[in-house]
Amino acid sequence: MVVLLEQLTSDFPGAPGRQGPGRLSSSGPCRPGAAPDHQEPLMTAIDVTGARTAEAADVITGARERIDALDDRIIGLIQERVAVSAVIQEARIASGGRRVNLSREMDVLGHYRQALGKPGTALAMTLLELCRGKI
């Protein structure tokens, strides 16, 4: 439900239903049981972001757009890493080796742990799992 609400109330430029700076249109009642002819106020950027001022709402909206763009880049890089790992695994297997090189995985875990601390280890484990492919 939260994801759906976030999608319906996102406040990025050009969003469906956007009605000028910081305002979103509503296609119906905002609360159950409200009469269809009752005019509900439009949600503001402050309502959507949880900010207390319009300036903070603008900062949050811009930062969320930046995070979304970064997430898209991160996902693309992960997909690229998965593809490169598949090439390495195929070459290793074709030469008679094992699909996974455990000492290399330990190096990767150490690298992420050193750069990001304990959460980096968990992130590296997930990344390595994605890159191992199917058995």
C-alpha cells in the first residue's frame, strides 16, 4: 500500500496529474465514504514529503529524484557486473576450473567491508550471490 501511495503521490516534474508547483490533482475522494461531489483539497508537496516547510519539501523532492537516478545507475552497474562475472565463470569452467573462486570472493568481501563497514559485507554477499548465477 505504501508503494502504491508513493507512486500515486510522487511530486516530480511532469508526473501524471501534477498541477503546478507542489500540487497534485486528485481523481476522487481522498478518504473512504467522502461524497463524490465533495471537493477535497489538493495534496501539496509538503503533504507528500512529510516536510514542515515548502523549502524543505523542495529539497526532499529534488533529493528523491537524485536518489532514483542513482538507484537506476546502481542497478545498471550490478547488471553489468553479473554479465562480466558470467564471462569469467564460463572461461574458468571451460579451462577445467571451478565456477566459483572462493579466495576471490573473500577479497571482494574484504574490499566492501573496508569501504563500507559491516553493512558492506552484507552488500557484498548479496552481490556475490547475484553474480554466481544458477548452479
